[in-house]
Amino acid sequence: MLSIKLPQLFSIHQVPKVFREDGIISGYRHPRSSALDCVLSSFQMTNETVNIWTHFLPTWYFLWRFSVLSSSLDFLSESYTWPLLVYMVLICLYPFTSSCAHTFSTMSPEAYHICYFFDYGALSLYSLGCAITYASYVMPDCWVNSWLHRHFVPIAAGNTLICTGLSCYSRFLELEFPRRSKMLRTAAFVYPFLFDNIPLFYRLLLCCGGTCSHSEALSSHCYHLIFAFLTGFLFASHLPECLAPGRFDYIGHSHQLFHICAVVGTHFQMEAVLTDMTVRKSWLVAHAEVPSFMGTVGTLSLGFVLNLAIISLFSGVLLWAPHLIGPSQGASLQSSNNKEH
Ligand SMILES: [Zn+2]
């Protein structure tokens, strides 16, 4: 009879320290899985399976939205649509990179860190994409052509380098200073988020003061902010698994909820951006500068190359001096292998 033998799963004490997650007790994959085992594990119930699918399926949703928009908008020659083009590419890229990182992270301790370097790089580029679209479609009327408006994208491009650099560096602190590492990584993503949303916060403030214009998109913007707040809260709090370790190993732990809130938030953000882009088009075309190739696709390309350079730098340091990332992981991997195989 044909039978498929699923790879063995491990408990927290059987895997090296580097792979351990707070409050997750079981369902760990082998810390030296092959690439094929990693792909097959996405069809087996492990503590990463839902993490993989909660970003893989949304990738296809955003690709579908992108292809529908491509058939109705002229992304090639209408420069007004270029900020949206950059944004759509990035909201497809970040969940895809994340699902790949969760799939292949158990190939080795080094692969684990490098996978998440790419995950952070894609998230950081997504924040640049947000800044590019917000500068073009979301900026309040009274700020258009101001100093902040003219420098918004260059500052965001600088932020993306700080964000990727800090978040990758935080992995080097993880084993010895876990709290400091978590705080650094949280700050690395909260800072560009707050910067990107300054124009939106101001528009919401104006609305509270009763001087709203083009308010059609504001409800979707608010839903996005609510889900973004929830995303950050889940990332930082490790709820619910920290209250009942072992209960949410496979379904319902904070990282899965974090993924779901992130994509739902992105969905609302995309709707808000599309509404602002459509409703404000005639006003923006008349009063603001037309988005340039360099300010949109050019900035994204430059951000992409510089982020890759930062990731390569950290990956190089990790591969040439693995002791920098944690002195004990080699030994504990050894003992895990001896115990189980
Ligand atoms: Zn993730």
C-alpha cells in the first residue's frame, strides 16, 4: 500500500535556541530541512503552515487586483498612475517574500536569519511604496507643493535604509538580548509607518476640525489604521500564546493573527489609495506636479538595489562570522541532531 511518511516534528527543547518562539511548544520542523522538505511542509500541519498560507494566498489576491487594474489603467504611459504601479508591485512582493521566508527558514540557522533579512527588506520597501503613493494621492490639499511634500519621498527612501539596517541588525542581538532585539525591530518598523502616515493623520485631524475636503476615502484609511495598530500590537505582545503556552502552536498564535491583520489592513489601504487617486485626480493634476519616473519607479529601483546591498552585507557578516549571531546555536543544533537522528 502506498503511504506517505510525513517528516517528524519537534518540540521546543529539541530545536536550537535560534528557532524557538515564545509560547510555541510543539510543531517545529527539522532545523536542517531540505528545500523540498520545506515546500512539502507547507502541506503538513506544523507551527509555520498557517504563517505560510496567510501570506501566500493574499499574494494571489493582490496579484489579481493588480491585473484587473492593469487592464483599466495605462500604467505604461500615464505618469499619474506610476505611484499606484509601484505600490501594487510592493503589496504583491511583501506577502510573497514573507511566505517564502516562513517556508524555507528551517533549512539551517543561517538560512533562518537570511530568510528574515529578505522579509524585513520587502516590508521596508513596502513602507517606501506607501510613502510614494501617499505623496502623490493622499497628501492634504494645503500641504501640496510644501517643503514636506517635495522632500517626502527622499526622506522615506532614507527611512527604508534605516529600517532594513536596524531590523537586520536586531537579529544579531536576539539570543543574548531578546528584549532589546524586539524593541529595536519594533521601532525599525513603527518609525517609517508613523512618518508615512503624517499626511493622513493631518487629514483626519482636519476632518475632526470640520474642514474636510475629498473625504470619500477617509473611512477606508481609518480601517487601515485600526488594522495597522492591531498588527503592531500582536507583533509586540505575543498574545494569545504567551498567556497559554502550547495552546496555539498550530492555529491562532500571534504571528498568524499578525499576518492576517497586516493583509486586511493593506486591503483597506489599497481601497483608500484607489479612492483618493480617482476622486482627487482633477484637483491633483491641476495643482500638484505630475509624478516623475525618477520619483516613483526610479526611487523604487534604487531602494531595491540599496536594500539588497544591506541584506547582502548582513548575510555576508552572518556567513563569515556566525558566532556574532549567537555563540550557543551550533552546539545546541548538534545535540538536537544527535538526539533525534
Ligand atoms: Zn511573518
